[in-house]
Amino acid sequence: MAITSAIVLYIVIWFLTFFIALPIRIQTQGDLNQITPGTHAGAPEHHHLKKKAIITTVIAAVLWLIISGIILSGWIGISDLGWQK
């Protein structure tokens, strides 16, 4: 795997993990009964983005190490996926 492929793989894993983590422990304006006029009740009041980004970075690094290890070891290759005729 080239360095570019490794970086792209990490970025994809990071964003997928971040999008999964976004709705976790979110407090909306409707939950707190503090709805600002002109906004939706589902608008986030407390989103904890910095904490979620840090946790996402750690989780993505662990997942990247596992997936990269599998790819580099040759344990699973393209021929194992059944796409070749």
C-alpha cells in the first residue's frame, strides 16, 4: 500500500467514525426546552465536537492499524473477494 492509499484509507475511516459519533450524547434545544425563535427544536444545543473528534481520532487510528495490517499481510486479497472471473 502506498503512502497516499494509507492516508486516504485513514481519512475515510475517520469520517465514517465521526459521522457515527455525531448523534451520540447530543442535547437538542427541544430536549432542554430552550428553543431559540427561528430555529428547529432538533437543533443541537450541546454537541461536544472537540471531545468527539479526539475520540474519533483514536478509534480511527486503531481501526486503520487493523485494516492496514490485514491489507499489508496479504491475509485478504482481491482474489478472495470473488470479483475476478
